[in-house]
Amino acid sequence: MITKVLGGYAPDAASIGMHTRFGDDLEMESIDLVTLAGLLAEWYGPDANFASYLASLELDEIISLTVGDLVAYICRALRPGAGG
């Protein structure tokens, strides 16, 4: 999904790992994160509301957000009884 959002600017998918930062490493901007949130909602459904998760973070937390942080959020959101 990340490479889909970044299109021609995307690095090789194999180079994206859990410690890859959306801002510093992938140079994703807020509009890119919103697009990613839409793709995640389509794939995982309403329980994985990445846009809402982003809104709950402080600016410095968003700047330092990693792929691993996103994976951990999705896992928590989809856990039975988690309720997002």
C-alpha cells in the first residue's frame, strides 16, 4: 500500500521495514498519510481507522511514525474486542 501511495517515488518494497519512518525515510506528506489511511480502511474495514489514530497523535509522534508503529496499531485495532 505504501508503494501504491508513493507511486513513482516509492523505494523498492524490499527496502521498507518495520523501522522505516514515514516522514524522514519515505518523505511522505500529510496527504500521503491520508491516502494511505483510505487504502487501509478499504482493506481492513472501519476498525482500522488510521486517520483517527493519526489525529490522536502529537505532531512529533506523527513525524517519527514508523511502519512498525502502523503495523502495531493495525494489530491492536483488529484484535477481537478491541473496538479500534
